[in-house]
Amino acid sequence: MDWGRRLCAWASEGSNVRRSAMVSVAIGLIIILGCAGGLAYACIIPSSHVFHPVVNRGPAESRNVVLTFDDGPAPPFTEQVLDILAEHGIRATFFLCGKNVERYPELARRIVREGHTIGNHTYSHPFLFGKSRRFMAREIDRAQEAIERVTGVRPTLFRPPYGARWFGLVPTLSERGLRMVMWSVMGFDWKYKARAIIWAIKSRLHSGAVVLLHDGHEQPPPAGVDQSATVQALPAIIETATRSGLTFAPIEKFLA
Ligand SMILES: [Zn+2]
């Protein structure tokens, strides 16, 4: 006899006490699953405002789109992305890892020099789930210091690695005057080839979109992810948006 049938037999043979015990267990399970779902929503979903007010899109009537690039800087991808953006006169936002800024300071300076916005993406790109407030503060502060030391700019925007938020992140960001920026359209460019990246963005693109792409990785090449597919996809993404009547704008347009 399997466990399900045994349980049914136990409940049907039993008294009201057994039945009410089973109902209690079922309610307990529903509550636990509900809490787990709520926590997952709060921690992972980019549009969730549970932990902190986030900017993840702009006004729908704006006809503007914002491009964001995470995890860099990293050669040669950041340079190639910057070349394409310059060619099209687009200003994007780069969420930099402090460690990569120290590895490639000239690239970080070029991003700023060419008029793009830079944000804090922590120092070493850790997963923030379950981390202490002290740990998160140290990661954010180290990145702020590295970025300011190298570029002369102290970021006012923050994006958590993997989009993961945790308890304690809210006050840590508030104390430092940092605003959280997430996204509304994802290119999945850490795993897709160029054609799939283009399709992923094209199928979800909307007026007011904040698009997430990557120009680097927390590990430098060759250990890090190869972002050449992002570079290959970028011209087609720009063309698709432009043909749809959308204009690329700096993130500041969405921060009012
Ligand atoms: Zn990242």
C-alpha cells in the first residue's frame, strides 16, 4: 500500500481528532508555501517594491527605452558595446562591479567620458540572499569607493547582482542615497546566442522599457562568460526599437 492510500485509510478510520490534525497540517503547508512564494516574489521579481521602491520602467507614453549593461567593465565587450552606442548616439547605463573597475580602470573612465551613466553593482557580485546587513554594506561601499577613485563619479544608482534583494538592503541603500534600478525586459544574454537575444527583447519590448544586457562578468575572461553574443545582437536590438518608433534615452529620464 502506498503512502497516500495509507494516509487516507488512517484518516478515514480515525476520529475527528485525526481529521482535524490533517486539516491543520494542510493549512500549515498552504501558509508555508504562501510565505515562500511571497518571499520569492519580494526577493526576485524585478518589479517587486516589497523591499525597496525600485525603478524598473519609465512612463508608457514616453516612447523611450533605456539600455542597461551589467557586470563590466570587461574587455573586449565593453569597448565593442561602447563603439556601437557611439555610432548610434545612444547613452546607456552601466552597472559596474568594483572589482572589474579596479581591473580595467581605463574602460570605466571611457564609459564616463562618453556620457553614459554608471551605477553600483557591488564589489564582487555576490548573491545577497541570506547575507548580513554588514556584508551588503561592505560590498556596496567597496564598489562606491573603487568607482569614485577610478572615474571621479560616485554612483547614485544600484542594481543587486542577479536582481536578488534581501532584508537589510533597504536601509543600507537609503543611508547611502542609492536608488535601486531593476529592469522590465531581459535579453538572457548570459546564455542565449545573438538571434535568441534579439527575439527575447523584440518580443517583450515596450514603451518605457528598461532593458537588461551584460557587457561583462564577475570573473574576467576566459573564466567569465563570453559576451560576444550581446555585442552581435546589439545593432539589431537598436534597429528593432527604432523601427517601432521608440527612442533610446538615458536612465535619468525615468528617474523623475
Ligand atoms: Zn550582475
